[in-house]
Amino acid sequence: MANSEATPAPPSGPVPATPILQPLSSGDRDGVVPYVPATLATTLWGRLPCASDEPVLTIDPGTAVLIDTLSHEGVLDDQGRDPRAFFARHGVPPEHVLDDAVALAAASDDQHGRDPGADGPHVVTGPIAIRGAQPGDVVTMTLLDATPRVPYGVISNRHGRGALAGEFPLGAGPVSVFAAVDHEPDGSLVGTLPLVPGAENTVRFPLHPFLGIMGVAVAGDERPHSVPPGPHGGNVDIALLTEGASLHLPVQVPGALAYVGDPHFAQGDGEVALTAMEASLRVTVRFDLVPRAEAVALFGEIAGPLAETAELLVPTGLDEDLDEAVRACVRAAIDLLGARHGMDRSLAYAYLSAATDFDISQVVDLVKGVHARIRKADFGG
């Protein structure tokens, strides 16, 4: 992960495993790329943009944007809506809590336009308009850089949610597990959890920061709930979408009105407890525009999110029923191979069965997700 400018921790406090990336002021950056902070004016909390939303920034296709994202963990109502107090219980000094998270939590629901009883938990930054984007085109969002803003995260489980709803949480209320960031001897970052509460022995797991939410605005004037993903993208929670990966999305409204949020430090496929290691990121995202004719030649008639890494094409399937999500993903993969390589549908079906992994993206977002890993090298690159 590339370095970003940071507000260093005061020498009197503990030394964090990573710098604390507070919001940037105009004097803190060189202005090479546009910057979107996470403020009341540039975020939505619990809802996603629609056609009637005004963009916070308008850019030309191919532009990279530096964006601050905020995790919802530590700011939610059932966590006390006071991130300094919440994280203090886990030994985090106040100067290591993000100022924009504090401001978000302190603002009233009227200021956010939020209904805590009906809206989702996620904070999204945007929307960003891409000049020339029209319905039928495809917007490609590429994560160029994802840098942790803090050296800790939270993994939560709430009643009625998660793969084992009715079995977990074991107690009466929600469980928010604090996970610290540490360094391995080679300098790589890992997350750590105690084996039992309060124990010094820990489990250590690699970090792979990514954005759980990448999306485009929906048509009409009703903002979608932030939890279920859909053809607009949104809360797809595909852990493959780390630095260098792209998400291709069919444009639904003029300008596309793209947005990002739900930052993760790590997630296992399935995200079974409800959340993974959620924590705020500073990201650089490039927004490219693929005209309709070119998009059809590259991808076919894509009706929903299509991910891509340097090695993989990653079609997706979404449905409230996991079986139907798998079927949708298989159909999307067959269509993709036909459009991109002219592959016979029966032969594509056979190839997918012999050579392609179908993974569960997540089972906790009302609409479940499945993604396929098609190796580009199998088709000559």
C-alpha cells in the first residue's frame, strides 16, 4: 500500500502500527488528484445515491480521485454513537480516533437525512459524476490504492443477522469484537484477535484492504437501502477487489453518479458473522468509461457487477436465495465467455465445471452474493 500523508500521533501516546490519517486540509496535499473528504456534505449514511442526487464532484473519464471513507463501526447507535468513548474502552487514545468519524456521529439524524430504524449502517462517500456517462455504458472503478487510516478495526455480530442467526450472539446484545493491527517481521500488516477475551495469545491473519461498497446511482428519486447489493453494485463485499482490481458496472443514470464506502481491512468469503474487519480507508479510485458498443464486445450485455483482477474475470450472481445466486453467477459466466471469446454455451458450461471456482461473496446482506474466478490465462491472457 502506498504512503499517504498523515497526522502523526503525539509523542506522549502509544505508537500506532500505522499512521493516523485524519482529514486532509488544502495545505496537506499537492492537489495532483481531486480529493473528496468524508463530511456531512459528501456522504450518505444508510442509503445509496439515486438519479436526483447532486454530485459532490464531476470528473472526466480516466480521472483518479483520492477519497476518504469511514467505517460505520464505532459510530452506530447501538455502540453509543460516540467513537472516542467506544474505542477508549479498547485502549485507543482520543487522538487515534478519526475527527470525521466523531463529526459524523455527533451530527443529528435530521442533518444526515437518516432514519436509524429503517436505513442501513453504511457510510458512503459521493456521488461522483463522470462526464459523458449514459445509460447503457459501463463505468469501471479501479482501486489504485487502499491505505488504512487507523491501526484497528471491528468485527460485529447482531441478533437476527449472520449465517448463524438464532445461535449467535451468545448474549443478549450485539457483539463488537475489537481487532488490532500489527506488523509481521517482514513489515506486512496483520490483524490480531485474542484466542479468549483478555488473553495474550492471539490469532494473526493477513490484511487485504478493499471497499465493500462500490456502486452507481439507481434511476428514479428513491435512494436504495445500503445493505442489499444489486445491479447498481453497492454492498457487493467481494474480497478480491483489493488494490489493482476493478469493478465494471452498467450505468443507470446520466453521469453514473459513482460512490464508495464500507471499507474493510480483511474479509473471508462469506463474511459469516455479519461484518468482517471493518475499518476506515483512504483510497485512490480511477473512474473509466466504457461506451456501450465497446462494453458489449468486451463483456456482453452485463446486467450487474462484473469484477476483474490482473489474473481473473469475476462475474457475479445476486439473489436472496443462495441457490439462485449460484445459478445467476453461472449464467453470467457463460454469457461472458460467449461475448469475450465466442465460446459455445455448452462448452463454456463444461469449462466452468472443470476449471472455475464459484465462491460465496457474502451471505449476510439480505441479497446473497456468489462470484466466479475465471482465469484469463486459460484463454491466452
